[in-house]
Amino acid sequence: MPAGVAEQGERAVARPLLATSATDFARLASEVFVPLEVDTTERVTFRARIDHRPTGQTEISHIRATRHVVEHDVPRGASGGSVKFGLQLGGTCTVEQDGRTAVLRPGDMVLYDTDRPYRLEFPHEARLLVLMLPGTGLELPRRAMGAVTATRLPGDEGVGALTADFLGGLSDRMHVLAGRSAARLGRSAVDLVGALLTEQAEDLDGDTAGAAAEEDSPTAHDALRAAVRGFVEDHLADPQLGPAMIAAHLFLSVRRLHEVFQGEEHTLSAWIRHRRLERCRQALLDPAHAHRPVSRIGAAWGFPDAAHFSRIFKQEFGVSPAQYRTRAAGAGR
């Protein structure tokens, strides 16, 4: 069981990991990530905190720490196949790997590979979000990833802004990385990171474009659409479900949420209505609900007004809910 996670019945309860010395921090961080060495000049006042959440194959950690230096050396023959992706949230950080150096400020992001040595220096108190995941999970050729390690990835425009906004929202609400939503949010984070790294690799090396295309790397909009669709399917019965609720959950503005669905067959609101009506249709066909009033079926899937439910159901399927049920029952005889 990962450090900082305690079992309570059948549910895992995450607790922040706290350290008051570089030695403690090195031990805790090594358990969460890979073997690390930590040094600091703040021998008395050093403080660190790791809020760590597993989300399927992805590990997401929110870290706060006073001034320190982290070094990772790879034992001969070791190969874990994992990469780390960081979003700088506060303070600055210097990342060194593969002969490159990147200086990060809040909003900047970076990739580093745990199969090769790296060094991180935090000259002041800092805060960051770190994703640790199998390199293969990014759907990006390994050689392409090698081209972007220790490279500053700005989060102020384009795919970088989408990625930084989403990850920054997770850092403020780590509690959402639990239950059924955790794996889906983790996948969305990885897809966004993959889209950003693919774009960066293509900018650095035109030859990478063909290799990345061959692996059908996801786009940022694809990742967000998948996250939205998954959230909608899980919350169709919630009468509050709508663009504002979805945007808040996925840490997006409502405007950006609608942009993600531009070019789709349905607007977001129309697609939610379509999926709810489909659930109602399935319930009307289910013998287990044969004695359940039509109005209650509609209300259960977000249509509390019976007249409105009947009207839009007829627009979608050509007959009223009651007529649909009667016809289905007659056809089944």
C-alpha cells in the first residue's frame, strides 16, 4: 500500500505525507516516485508535504516544500519505463537532464525521464504538481520524448494553456481524485500531456510528426471531450447537470467547454438531452419498470416536468413516452 494511504473498511483514505527534514522527505518521495536524494541548506526550518493520489496507471502528487535540491541517479541496468511531468505552481525550479537545463516559473511545465539521471533545484519555497506514469501511456515514441526532456513548456497559450488549466485545477481539488472519477480524470490528464508533448516534439523535430501521427496521438480537444462525455454519463440523473456543473468539475471556463464541442453533431446541452432521453427509452422497454409511471421515469433522468418530458420525447422518437411503451409491449407479445 502506498505511503500515506490507510484502509478504512473497503475505502482508501489519502493522508498528506509530511516531512521535517531532507532525510524524511527523501524517504517519502522515494516511496512515491523513484529513488531520490534530497539536500537542503535549511537544516532547521525545512518543511515538505506530499498529497499523493493514484489514478489507475497514473500517480498524481501535489508537493509543497521549502528550499531544496533533488537528484535522481539510475542504478546500472535499471529500467522502470516511467516518466514524470511537472507543473510549477509556485516558486521557481531548475530542471537538468540530457544536457539541457530548463528554468520554470509558475505556469510552466516540464518532462523528465526516470530512466536517466536528473536534477531539480528549488532555490525558494515552491509548490508543484507531478504526474508519474508509464512512458507508453503518452502514446508518444520514446525518441520523441527524449527530445523534449528538461524543456520549458509554457502554459499560457494553446494546448499548453488547456493542460496547465486542467492540472492546476486538480492541484486545488485533489479530493476529486477518488472513486469512479479518479481513473477517468487521470486518463484525461495523461491525454492532455500527450497532446502537449506531441505538439512540442513536432515543433522541435519535423521528423517526429510522422511517427507521432502513426500512433494516433490524442489531441487536447479529444481528451477533454472524452472527459466531458464520461462525466455526463456518470451524472445523467443529476438534475443540476449542465455546462456550468461540468465546467466546474473539469476546471474549465464555460466558454472553453463549449469551444471543445464546436463542430460536433450536437451542442453539449443537446447531447446531454439526447443521452437522457435514451436512458428513458431504455427504461420504458425494461419489463422491470413496466408498472412505473412514465412521469417518474422522466423525472429520474432529469425531466421533472411531465409535459415537457412527453413533448421532447416525441420530438426525439416520434411518439409520446406512453405510446412508445404501449407499442413496445404490444410488439413483445
